Amino acid sequence: MTEENEFPTKENENGEEPVTENITVETFDAELSATESPTLNYDAETAERVRKLAMPESRFDETSEVLLSIRNLQVYYKVGGGLFSAPKFVKAVDGVSLDIRKGETLGLVGESGCGKSTLGKAILRLTEPTGGQVYYNNRDLANLSQSAMRNERKNLQMIFQDPYASLNPRMNVGQIIGEPIRTFKISNGKSVDATVQNLMETVGMSRRFVKRYPHEFSGGQRQRIGIARALAVDPEFIVADEPISALDVSIQAQIMNLLEKLQTEKNLTYLFISHDLRAIRHLSDRVAVMYLGRIVELGNSKTVYRDPLMPYTKALISAVPVPDPEIEAKRERIILTGDVPSPINPPKGCHFHTRCPFAIAECKQIVPQLVEIKPKHFAACIRISPENPDIDENAKTGLGVIGN
Ligand SMILES: Nc1ncnc2c1ncn2[C@@H]1O[C@H](COP(=O)(O)OP(=O)(O)O)[C@@H](O)[C@H]1O
Ligand code: SF4
Ligand SMILES: [Mg+2]
């Protein structure tokens, strides 16, 4: 029995089709391997999805409307420091600039501890930024007063990794989803109940569970409650922070599918945070790769997966298993040496130089800037440039160093 079956769903209760169950783990994996294994035999429906996924062009380009402009955002956490020792700082987000376009899913990927959650929370001011700006509707969220920011939060919501920790255990489902509706005075009285029940159906839950408590549900169902709560205020932008990482593999595809469906129906814009490259590729239009507080690569998701520029991104992608034994056997895997350095005292210059197989002396001094290396494809590495974008070639010839 899968965890999703612990309680009857809408389908087995009244015989209707479930809202979200039109993708299986197998097709999910098949889709994810589309670009690496074009020879797999798919059924017609999967083949069509794969064809769409393999299309190189993005739904978004530089003419698309920008919803959020993040500029040089910084979050420094103070750690330690006492009577006799100076405080130290974790530069969790260290000068991030990004545009998020209306209706897109921007995937944010990177190893654990690189600052993904902090960036997501800082955009919504759930963590206070140390510096920088977040422009939304011609206002800088990073510098709004607390009360003005509370009003904005109606438009900007977050879905968390651990739905159990983020739901109040003493409130039932109706109260959990109804709370933001009342707080933001979206409706009142009996109409709150109707709105709650509609939201439950929207996320694929039976409305008869409205009086139940979070502990009575499976992980997947709890995440649906978290999503319904985020949707309750009819937001424009959602930060989804590892929304599937705590879930059983068989449930992950269902929640991803639900997020996709909701995006289409409600024209939502997502910042989708995950350390799981397969999930990022499945859901994202563009992808931003983060390393120790900085964005090191940014581009159309399919382009980044097919043709990563940064040694770090190449290593991350090479570690994703391909569900085709022949391809898997032939694949070259780049193993990163060394641990992720401490963010309290990160390596100078390019943060990645302690683990990078292409590092040269200059990498220890120069902080690489995010440069458009190929059209709409950005990378922060001093050994690649628009003229010499291939780091493997540059390593052979010694090319690519700024000033050479
Ligand atoms: N409240 C905090 N105080 C001090 N350090 C923190 C705090 N929150 C996160 N950090 C540190 O900031 C860095 C980035 O954390 P986080 O944003 O959670 O990374 P990720 O989501 O990519 O795993 C980590 O080194 C983490 O230990
Ligand atoms: S700047 Fe240097 S250390 Fe950083 S990714 Fe490029 S080659 Fe590697
Ligand atoms: Mg995190």
C-alpha cells in the first residue's frame, strides 16, 4: 500500500477521476531521461510528452514580463562571537541577482547548505536580507516596512519541504487552510468553509477530511494541505522549497504534477528549490545553479542539462542516474573531490576552486562574474568566455583566462 492510499482519495470515495494522477514514476523517469536516451520505445502519449520536453526553445525569453527582480541580494548570518572573540558570518546568500519571469518556473539547484532556502526565504522576507533589493510591482520588498510587507505576503507564498513541521498540529485541515483566508479577509463566515472545501478539491483531497488533523494524514496528503494553504490567498508567486524531498518516491511525481497543473490553471510563477536535478529538470523552464551563496550558472533548463558550461554543473549533472542500463554503463561520471567548504570562511576568489579540476592560480584571487557565455546561458568562471566557451578545450590549450 502506498502512503497516498492510507485514506480514501476523491477517486475511491465517489468514483470520479483523481485530479493529479496522470503520471507514473516510470513515465516520470522516462521523461527525465529524454535527452540522453532518445531511442527508448515510448507509448504514444509518453512520446508526445517526451517530444515536448525535448524541445529546445523555452516558453520564456527576454521579452517576457519580469515579475521579480532580485539585485545583489545578501543574507549574512552572524555566528559565534563572544566576549573575547569577534563574530563570524555565514554568507548564506552572497550577492545574488536574478530576474524571475511571470508564469515561469525557475529551478534553483545546488548541494545542501549552499543557500537555496535562505535565498527563497529572503525574497519573501521570512529571513531578513543583509543587503540588496527585491523588486516586485515597482516596490523593493527587501526594504519595505514590516506592515507593508505583511500585505505583500498575500501575493507571495511558500511551500515547505516538511509539510508536517509547517502545519500547526493543533489545527484541523479546515482551520489550517481557512486561517490565511480570514487573516487577509478574503472571505468571511460560511463562505470561508466553501472556499476551503474548493481548495481541498483543487489539490486532490476529499472535502470530508476537513475536520481531520495533520497527524492523521500521509506525507503526500500533508503536502497537499500545505499547497492548499499557500493557494488560499490566491498568490502570484510561490517559493516551493524542496516540496517533494520528504516524500516517498511514488508520491513525488504526483505532487510535481499537481504543481504543474496549478501553475497552468492559476498562472503561477514558481521558484522551485531542490537538490534533486531530475525534479528540477522536470518542472523548470530555466535553472539557476548555486554554490556557496552565489549563482554560478543560469540558463534554459534543457540547455543547461544538455550543455552545462560550469565544471560544477557538469559534475552535478553527471551524477544523475539515467534509467537506461546501456547509456548508464557508457556515461562518464565526474566525481568532485573534497567536501563542500565551510560557508563561514569560504575559499577566496572562485568559491569552487578547492574542488575544481580546472582551477588555476587566478581562480584563487578573481571572483568570477556571471557572464552570458552563449545566448541566454550564463556562467561564472574565469576560464570560459563567449569566444572560448568549452572548458575542456580551454584546459587543453590553456585558453580562457581573462587578460590572456
Ligand atoms: N538561522 C541561521 N543561522 C545561522 N546559519 C544559518 C541559518 N540558516 C541557515 N544557515 C546556514 O546558511 C547556509 C545556507 O543554508 P540553507 O539556506 O539552509 O542552504 P540549503 O537550503 O541550500 O541547504 C548553511 O551553511 C546553513 O548552515
Ligand atoms: S573560475 Fe576557476 S575554479 Fe572556478 S569554476 Fe572556473 S576554472 Fe574552476
Ligand atoms: Mg534548504
